[in-house]
Amino acid sequence: MLQGLAAAGIVLLCVCAVYVALAARVVKQYERGVVFRLGRVMKDIRSPGFTMIVPFVDRMRKVNLQIVTLPVPAQEGISRDNVTVRVDAVVYFKVVDPVDAIVRVEDYRFAVSQMAQTSLRSIIGKSDLDDLLSNREKLNQGLELMIDSPAVGWGVHVDRVEIKDVSLPETMKRSMARQAEAARDRRARVINADAEFQASKKLAEAAQQMADTPSALQLRLLQTVVAVAAEKNSTLVLPFPVELLRFLEKAQQAPQPGGAPSAQAPSTQIPYTAASSASTPADSGNDGQRAGGG
């Protein structure tokens, strides 16, 4: 009798152990459990921790509530200004209603991926190239709204959508490079012209100032000579200014402090001597010979 009771107890313990092994479930902190009992979903969602289900009657599916990073494959399309571009993006979403995510859609990840690709193609066709390159924040918001609208019914919430890269054809890249180069060249020429205009104003003022004071022009010339001669690597040809000659001429013609004109040195004249000067004896003898021979 005791042996039978002991055997029955052992069998019961084994059955309980098997039942617990089949019914025990562990739900992680970032998961929620959706229980189907005979094919019908139960209203109570299993929270994180240890939980039990009815073996062979209940079936539990775990839903991840973490934010999912879903890369959208690059989509090629034609923008509104007829430019062929290739755009890829990334979608951040999470499940907010585990029941809808399991019941209303077969695979919510695949559904969100396909919706993201379709929306990205639509955004490419509605946008200009300049918007794709410089106004991405607005496009991201529009793309997020297009994906999130149908995803709400799937128990999914789209947190953020980002356009990663916009690929352009090589011909378009070269055209844009030439355009940017031309724009920078235009800006450089405008800046140079403005600098020349301002410099001409200053030079005109300086010329007017030097016209009133001629000596300032001479000082400026000397400063230029000093600046050029400081390098000592070139030959300097210094022109003699006419203004300096005029300055020296005026200085010579200026009256002296006593009021008397400047004295000039008297010219020394040497008088011409007549030929009646005394002749030497040798000269007299020569004259006698010349007379006798005559």
C-alpha cells in the first residue's frame, strides 16, 4: 500500500514537473507576451518576468518593444527638375501596441520597410535637387509623416526618419562643380572691383592733398625709394623730378635777408698784349740772317 502511494506520488511529481516545464515562460524586460488561447487573442498582455500558460491550449508570442533601426535600400528616381538621383535613408520605429502588431499585420518589419521604400520614391519625385541636398529636415518630416500614417494601424510608431545620402551622376557633379567655381570667381571679381573702387577714392584724396603741398610728393617719392631699396635685389633707376628743379630755381631767385640782390663774381678779362715786346738776341740774329738772305 505504501509502495503504491509512493509510486503515485512520484508519478504526480513527474507530471507536475512536465506541466511546469511546458507552461513556464520568461518574458524579458523589453518584451511583452501576447497569448492566444485556442486561436483567440487574450486581452491581458503578459508583463516582463515569469509567467505561466496552459500547455497545448495557449500559445504565446513575444513582441520586442525596443526601437528598431531599419535601413532603407537606396532608391533611384527622377526629381521634379528632371535629375536622376539615388537616395537611401534609415527609419527608427518601435512597437507601441503588441496586439495590433501581431494581429493586424503579418510581419510589421517587412511592412514598414516596404512603406519606407515607397514613400522615399514618392518624396524623390516631388522634390527638387536643391531640396534633396540642402533642405533635408523638411523632407525628413514629410517622409516620417508618410510612413507613420499607415503604421499607426499596425501598432507601430515611427520615431524618426533620416535621409542618409544623395548620389548624383558624374556629369551632374561636374556641372555643379563648374557652377560653384563660376560663382566663386564672380564673388572674387566683385570683391576686387570694390577694393579698387575704395582704393581709387583714397588715391584721389591723397592726390588732392599732395596738389596743395608739392613737398609732400617729394617725401612720398623718397619713401617709395627707401621701400624699394630695402630689398637689395634689384637695380633702382631714380628719375630726376622737374618739381625739384623748380624748387631749386625758386631758392636761387629768392632775395637775401639784407634786401640787396645776390652779388655776382666779376668777370676777369685778360688784356691782349701787343707784339712790341722785347725780343731776345737769338731772335735778332735770326732776323739778320733772314734779311741778308733776302
